[in-house]
Amino acid sequence: MEKIIVDEEKALKMVQDDPSAINKILNPSEQVQEMAVKANCFTIQYIDDPCEKIQLIAIRNNPYIIGYIREPSKSVQLESVQIEGDAIKKISNPDHDVSLAAVQQNGFAIQHIDMPDTEIKLAAVIQNGFAIEFIDDQSEELRMAAVMQCGRAIRIIRSPGNKVMKAAVMNDGHAIRYIKDPTEQVQLAAVRENWVVLEKLDNPSELVNAAAKESRETLFSKAKDQVGSDLLTAVQKDGGLNRFISDPNEDIQVAAVKQNSDAIKYIFTPSDNVQEEAVIKNAEAIEYLNKPSEEIQLAAVSSNGETIKFISNPSEKVKLEAVKEYGYAIEYIDDPSMEVQLAAVNQNAQAIQDISAPDIKVQLSAVIQNGAAIQYIRNPGKDVQLKAVKQNEFSIEYIDNPCEEAQLAAVKKRGFVAQYLDNPSEKVQLAALEETPNNIQYIKSPCDSVKYRAVNESGFTIQYIDNPGEELQMIAVKDNPNYIKYIKNPCKQVQLYVVIKDESLIQYINNPTDDVLRAAGQEVKINLDELVDYNGIKATQSQINAQANVLMYKQQGYIKFIRKFPFGKIKGIWVREFPNNCHKKDLLGAFCASANEQNLLEKIGCMSFSVGESINGNGYDVYFD
């Protein structure tokens, strides 16, 4: 579909009715762009070089839209990641400042940053300790920062040292469940932070038991001041006060976890009823439970599938329930069954990235849900490729060497996805033009037939063709002479055609030939030697300048030449050249005769005939200004 030129009022009405209509408008104004993008931020992809104001409107609506902006300014990039750090994955080659701002907003954004420096890594784990999972070189400083932000982050730290382990449990005593064979010092730090974790320790030493008892008694000694006499009322207002109550009954425990699920952290060996109330309040409370029953596990994962990561050896039933709620939960399941895999990708197609060597059935199920999931499939077959691009034409970007059928299916849905194809066939290129000939701009090295098809449909597309030949140029300017502005080096015939149509268009022609200048009535330089050196008759340098300015313009259907020569006091000579009897000898005679008549003190050797003779006998009209 060719873009059309419409007035402002009509353009505004078009995008008001359908924001995507901006794709049909040639050079929409900023007001039109703003209306479209405010209504649908995705329309920014149809705007060539949107200004910063329009870019900001779009990303403030959806920071991930920055992926549709070809060259977003730095301030736009910064604002995008400050809204959602993860949006950095849509930015090509973000600089240090943008990367730092991204991880300060969302530590996990570091997984999308190539070669982050120490400052960026540290900022990421300070924002979210679990971000250390995406850092290969986990220095001691980074490990410490991670566990100090969240002690439980130790579960993803490789081979943590004693110092890091101790820092982790000092932040959260329950972190000890992720430490294999903790030293006595680490156990002591854990029970001092929370005596309840004693139940998670195998054969604690007398010293550790004593430390847990002391920690418990210290807390309970404050119970009277913190809790008061009405224990149930106290925990109903603040479940955290449960930690100060010695041997709370089940009613108090239930009331505490209902008010604050974290209260479960401070309950020693809670009953199934208390555990269930805790995970109903917050599924993540299962992390603090020691060997929860399958019923409790199901209650947790049905609310938050990701909590399966806190469950050791979950049953098939629990696995299925987890991925049905949260497809990505399959990441935490070892050797998932086909049923679990299918359930996962049906819930979230991109969960396929966490499945090793998925079966073709799983692949198809994923791409039918979301074509972009094909980016996580190694060497997808033709059927999978076709299903992917039919669901989402943009998924062609993620396919290495896509088959022609997939290419055709993609470009027929949206021609500009041809930009993601390295060597599309002629058939695919032509298919891309079916939507609009402007799509030729997205085709790498278009073949000749495609160039001709595009320019024949719209001369405007000549701007997208490198070094077009004379025939293509002529097709374009015959469509609209103004399109010469898009041709870098138009050939002579194209130049002449255009300036004859409209003299003002010569402004778009670099280094026009003399013929083109004459046709457009513009100033040129000529070499007088070609005129005066004839049959031994030659004016000297003092008589005639070597160069003369010649102004040409159309007048009453023929060309009028204005030649200005510095003949003494003579200001200039105008010569109007008729189509008949044009000879250099006669022209020279006219020049010299005119010079003699105007300046009798300076005699110039020349042919002896008068101005009148030059008019009547030689086809020139000569007079002075």
C-alpha cells in the first residue's frame, strides 16, 4: 500500500478512527504522530525518525516499545529503563549509564547486558541479591553484597566461603537450609538470628542448642513489653509479635500467620493447619517449612508455581500443578515428563527455553501459543517455522536460515519483516511489496525486478535504491518530478526532464550540466576561448575575461542568454540566440562590434559589421545594459 499525502485535518481524523492508519500517511505532522502514539504506542513503529517527544510518549506507555524505535536518544533509553530495567533487552548496545540505571531499577536486567563492569554487577546484586545468578565471576565482594541484600540468595552462589555463609544466615537464619554441612559457627549465627531454624539442623551441637535457647529466651523476655497480656489480640494486629511468645497455642499461631505469613519463620514445628494457613496467605511461606506434606505443597504451587523451587522431590502431581500455574516453574524441575512439558508451554510458550531437547510435539505447542518461542528452539523444522510465523510474523527474526515457505508467510503478513532476512529470494522480495512498495527499504540487496516493481508502483521508493540506473530514475520522476530530490546523482536526461517540468527543481540537482542550467534559466560559466579563437581572430585578456557569467531563462518559448563582459566601461551584452544560423564567428563579431561602438577609445580588432548586421544577418539580437 502506497503512502498518501493528506491535509492535516484529514490525517487527524484518520488516526482518530484508527491509530494504525498513520502507516498510510506520507510525512505525518508531529500532532498526527502524537495522536496516534497516545492512542496506541505500537504505532511508533510506523513513524520514520520520530522526535524525542513522540518517543517519550510511547515508552512512558510501555517501556518495551523502545524496541520499535530505530535510534532512541540516550534520554529516552534512560527513562525507559528507569521505568522498567528489563526493557534494556530491547536496546541495542546500551552505554554504561543506561546499563547502570537498568540494574538499579531491576537487578535481573543484568542478564541482558554484555560484559557488565564491576560497578554494574555490584549495583545489580544490591538491588536484588538473586541477580548474582547471572554473573559468572562471582567475586567475594559481590557474594557478600548479594547475601546481605537477601540471605536466601546463597542458594544460587557457587561454593560460598564461610564468611559468605555466615553473612547469609545473619541476614536470614532460614538461609541455612541452602548450606550443605554448615560449620558450627554458621549454625550459631543462624539460630541467633532465628532460633526456630534449629529444627532444620541435623544433630546440632550442645553449643548450638544452647545458643538457640538463649536466643529464644531473650526474645521471650521482651514478650510482656512487646505483646502484653492479650496474646491473641496482639498477633491479630501484628503477626510478627508471635516471635516473642513462648509456646503459642495453635489459635495464636494461626492468627499470627493469617496476619503476617512471615510469622511462620518463628514457629517451631507448626502443625499442618498452621502451615496451610501460612501458604494460603503467601505461597512463598513454604520456604520456611520443614518437609511439608503434598497437600501443603499443592496449596503453595497452585497459588504460585515458582514456589516449587523450595520443595525437595516434588511429586508428579505437584509438578503439574506448578507449571499449570507458572510455566517457567519447569526450570526447577529435573527431567520433566512430556505431560509436564506440554502443560508448561501451554501456560507460557517461552517456558520451552528451560526444556532440554523438547520433542516436536512440545515445539509445535509452544509456537502455536507464541511464535517468538521459536528463538529457544535449536534447528526448528519447516512445520515449526511455519506455525511460528503464522502466529507471529516477527518470529522470523529468530530463525537462522528460515525456509522459503516461512519467509513468504512472514512477509505476506507484514512486509517490513523482510529486514530480518539475509538473502530472500526474488519471490519473497516481491511478496514483501504486496503490502506496500515502500517495503523495498527493508530488503537487503533487492533484485532488479523488485526495484522496477517498487518504482513503477511508487516513484517515491527511488530513495531506497542505491545507485539507480537512468531507466529507474526516469520512471520515478515521471511519477512525480519532485522525486528527483531522492536521487543522489541523476543522469542528464532525467535532470532535463525535471527542470523542463518545473525550473525550481534544479535546487535538488548537484553539478547540473550547462544544458540543464539553460533549460532551467540558471547562471553558468563558459570559456570564451571557444568563442573568440576563430580564423585568427582572438581578443586579449585585457579585452575579454576568460570566464563569463551566463544567465539563462525561458522567455516566450525560447532561450534568452545574458552575457556580461568587462569591456572597459561596458556593463554587459545581452545576446538572444535564435534556433537558426548559429555560428561562433558571427557571435564573436557581435561581441566585438558592440564593444567598439560602446568604447571608441579602445579599438579592438574584429570583423567589421554593425549591431544591425548581427541582428539581421546572423540570428542574434545584441544590445547593452
